[in-house]
Amino acid sequence: MLTVEAFTFNPFSENSYVIINNKKQCWFVDPGMCDAEENKAMNAFIIENQLSPQGVINTHAHIDHILGVQALKDKYKITFGLHKTELPVLSMAQASAAMFGVSLTEVPVPDWFIKEGQPLKLGDDTLEVFYTPGHSPGSISFYYPEGNWVLAGDVLFQGSIGRTDLPGGDFNTLIKSIRTHLFTLPDNTIVLSGHGDATTIGDEKRYNPFLK
Ligand SMILES: [Zn+2]
């Protein structure tokens, strides 16, 4: 059984997640630590819980979601995976760091590409991968049916949706991703978003003004 721990990092209040199995193996999702203090907080959590990091998997590559990737790759000698169609976004990382006034020492190089329909195994547990573009060209969501949650990055928020004005974003594509991949999940599925509080599929179907 997988559990999830959430952290909120960097000036963008980005949610970083640690997914943990019962053997204390873990994945980092969208680690956004932007300075020594935030890296220390993440590493302290790993040590306190005696976790064994297995890799970094990202929902997408916007600057606020990748700030902590390289530090984790260096420290734990782990791989970094994301969807291949997100590479153009990653290639703009230094430019967006400069634009938003944050420091990115090194752009993390992906070691492998995550594909839709190719399950991700953490020990005996499996995450399903949905390709959910629109907020960015290679956005993906991680669904864990047994735990009743989906980690959707910046695709869907409580009462809102991801912005579509950044390069590679597209409003209609985003709405289609949500309707096709997220709104077909059970209503009580918990949505873990890249910013803000968690919500549920049912609540967003009922109350989200962008999706009525
Ligand atoms: Zn984003």
C-alpha cells in the first residue's frame, strides 16, 4: 500500500510529494525545493523515516516543479523520469528561472521517459499513468486506484484548472484531458494538485466553474 506525504516549497507555493510503500521505498514527485533550507527539510524527512529513495517522477517540467530535482539526483544517485513531450519545456528552464527570479544551478537531465499506459512499479505497488496535456504539452497524472487518489500536477485544482497561457499550453486540450482521464474516475477519488489543497473528482464535477 502506498502513502503520500505532501510538502509545499518555493516562492510559487508548489506542492512536492513523496510516495512511500510499506518497504520504505519512495519516489519523489515534482520536488520543488529551491534553497538549502528546503533541501534540508526534505532530507530530514527521508532520514527520520528511514526511506530509500528510488527515483524522481514528474508530472511536468515547469520551473516550480523541477527546482529540487538535481539536488535529489546528486544526493541519492537516483533517476529522473518525465514524459518525452515535456522536453521543450525543460529546455526553457533556465529562461523561466531568470524570468521568475529563482535560481536554477543545473537543469536536470531526464534518465528515462514515462509513457501513458506503462504502469510504474514501486516494489509491489503500481501507479497508472495518464497523459493529460493542456497545461503543458507533456503533463501526466499518476493514479493509484487502491489508495483512491490521483496526483494530477497542475492539470486540475480545487475550483480551478491549470493556466494555459505558457508555451505549449492549450485550453481546449486541458479541458479534454480532464474530462477524458480525470472525470472518468470515481467521484470519491482524491485529487492531489500541484498547488493548493486536495480536492475530489466529485467536488470538481459539481463546483468547478471551468468544468460545468
Ligand atoms: Zn505548471
